Amino acid sequence: MTHRPSTAVQLTHGDPEIPIPAPAALRVVHEVDGIDLAAAERAAGQFLEALGISTDSESLRGTPGRMARAYAELFSPRPFELTTFPNDEGYDELVLARSIPVRSVCEHHLLPFVGTAHVGYLPGRRILGLSKLARVVEHFACRPQVQERLTKQVADWLQTQLEPKGVGVVIEAEHTCMTLRGVQATGSSTLTSTLLGTLRSDARSRSEFLALAGLT
């Protein structure tokens, strides 16, 4: 991750003539070392051949390349600016983004899991551009993952970067490694949660978050 300075400024209330630089927007980039699509395509072809699947037909000839590009896309989140704004009005109620799409890949079988995330926080001195909650989910989801780690990574990162009074993250997802193979538990979903700060320690705040997320 790298920082890119922001040119925005805010003024002190005591002396409007003295500009104070606003916090620099954080440029969030997931570094992926050494993507080699040609090598990935060759490996995909060898993988299919080892499973007895011929790629000689017209319909399958391009499959190894499509596989390579598909996984490269799944493992490459888009960079974004973590823009925050001063909480001038002192807003101290819950901010919650519900049903954020989650698309990730189980690190144990490299099969997709998909679902939704509910991400909320109790603001402190600064508030976050709402679209960034979805961006943070994407940032940590676009890599081989387990749902438990993903849930905690999103919550911990928001707590560190935003310094809110509390953070709550709930993810509900269907894992194809569970529904399409093995136990073949079609229709099952997995629910994970991480609550930090006031949303963990205060029963009323915790209940409000869970209720607004549609979990009670």
C-alpha cells in the first residue's frame, strides 16, 4: 500500500487564515507479484490434460487461457483511494452498508465462495465515503481466502484506518467447495462475524447492529 498526498485543506476555527493540510488519502493497492498469464495458461492446459480432459476440440482449445485470465481477475482487486471526511456534525449513530457482494476463492480447493457482507461502524472524528466499505471488502476478498479471516481482516483494517468507536462485519456466503463436492450440502451457507469496540462491548449497540443487518 502506498500513500498519495491530497491537496485538500481544512481551516482551524480559531484562525481562518491558517490552512491545515487534510489527512492524505490512502492509496490502497494489493501487490500481486509476478503474474505470468502465459505460464498460467500452460499450467492450466497441463492440469486439464492430467485430469484426462483434452483441449484439442474447438470449444476447449481456448479454455486454458480463459482459466488463467479468470483466476488472475479473481486475485486482482482494483486499487482505490480511502477517502475520509471530517465528522463536523458529530454524527454518533451507526453507519451500515448492507448486502455488499462478496466474491472470493477458498484457499483449500480454489473453488469460489459468494455471498454478501454487512459492514457498519460508529463514527469517531472522521467518516468514510460509503462506496469505500464495498471497496475494502473487495480488497481482502480478491485472493485465496477463508471466510473467517476475511471477516476479521475487513473489521481490523477499518478499525486501524478510520479509528471509529466501533466496527461490525458480518459475512454470509455459499461455498462451492461444500455444495458442489464432498458433502454436497446444496443450499447451505456459512455466517461469520467480527465486532470491535463499542459494537462488541455495549449490548445495546451490538443488538442494533445485528438487527439492522437483518440477523435478529
